[in-house]
Amino acid sequence: MSLPAPKRTPQQPQHDDHEGEFTFRPATKGHSHARVALQGVSGSGKTWTGLALTRGLADGGRFAVIDTERGSASKYVGINGVQFDTLQMHRYDPRDLVKALAAAEKAGYGALMIDSLSHFWKGLDGTLQQVDKAKSRYGGNSFAGWKEGTPMQNDMIDALLAYPGHIVATMRSHTEWVLQENDRGRREPVAMGTRAEQRKGVEYEFDIVGAMDVDNRLTVLKSRCPALHRRVIETPDGGAIAKELLAWLQDAAPAAA
């Protein structure tokens, strides 16, 4: 579903004690944190890869999972020593994710995984349902519905980007079945992921966007980290990827555009 362009109220210029002075300084990463999205079809391995990646980004510290997948992440507890805290969510109002992020910040988690972000778009009480509820109050007017739904979605993404730690978000992919030739020369149906089940354009908000397929292959679709640019990784090691990301973030060189 396409969204109308959000209406923004013009902001008055903010003035400080140095009115009229604008100073440019050398760009640095500062204390940047990773924003990673992993999308894929069911069975592609995005939850396990995301857990290993989040654990690596935590770098020995505590990390947590906001779980919308009915405890699927918790089934990996203990494998290769993975331990984490979890918050189970069963309703997916985007305003509740804002509250969950605030709770994670208060608890001091240096890395956080959201498994999955797709539910806050099209799950129970997600953005799409919030729009439908608003539409019903305005006689089925779609624009009136999005007038309420768009700010909720935007506030959720803003809270995710503002989190003072690393974020790894999984997203379900729209699944299409295509016929491919197998190693026996026979054509068989294979699940192929297309775009992520989230608001169109959400990939722009992340530093790294990777797509995973049913063969557990990770294809990097977008990367601000040069070491991961256009990489195709067979059976990805989330911990190894985390090390590359941490090295990039800790480097004093300017960030890639």
C-alpha cells in the first residue's frame, strides 16, 4: 500500500547565542552505533544470524531481544553459549515498540535485537491496523487514516534510530514461489524473498541491509561499511560480521555516505 507524503509543519529557525554563525567541523563517526536489518523468508536463518550478530556487537556486554515471533529466538538459548534477556510482545502497536526501546535503554542494553520489525507494520495493532481504525472513524477516508498512522510509524523509526546502542532488526520478506532447476536437473518450486514486510523505503534508515535465502546465504543489499559492500556470504557467521562492523565504527575515518 502506498503512503501519502507526510505533512510537515514548517519549523521556525532556532536561534542560539551565536546567531548567524554556522561552523563546519571535520566529520567523524563519534560514538556511532550499528543499525542492521536482516530480511528473509521463513527458514532462511535470519533469527539465528541476528542473535549471533547482536551478541557480537554487544562485545561481551548484555544484550536483549524484543520478540514478536512467539519465543522463536529463545529456542537458541545455550547454543554456542548464547544467553540474553527477552521481552515477549503479542500486540504490535508501534507506540509500544517506542516504550519497549525506552525500557531497554533504561536497563542499559548495549545491543538490542528486534525479531521481527515486520509485526509492527502488519501485525495485530500494527501501523496498517492503526490506519484502518482511524479510517473507520472518518467514514473510510484513507488520507485521514494515514494522518494518524504515519506519525506513529515515523515516531517508531525515530526511536529505533535514537537508541543509544546497536540495533539488529529482522524483517520477513514477501514470499514468491518460482520454479528452479535442482542438482538432478528437475524443476522444483523454491521460495524467493522479495521486498521486506515493512513500510516501503525503510531500508534507507539502516547502515546494513542483508537478504537471506533458503540456503542460508546472506546477500548484502546495502552497506555503509566498505568491508561488507556487495558481499555474498555463505552460511554467515554473525560474530565475524559483528567484528567487521565494530572495527569500522571504531575507526576514526569519516563515515561513508
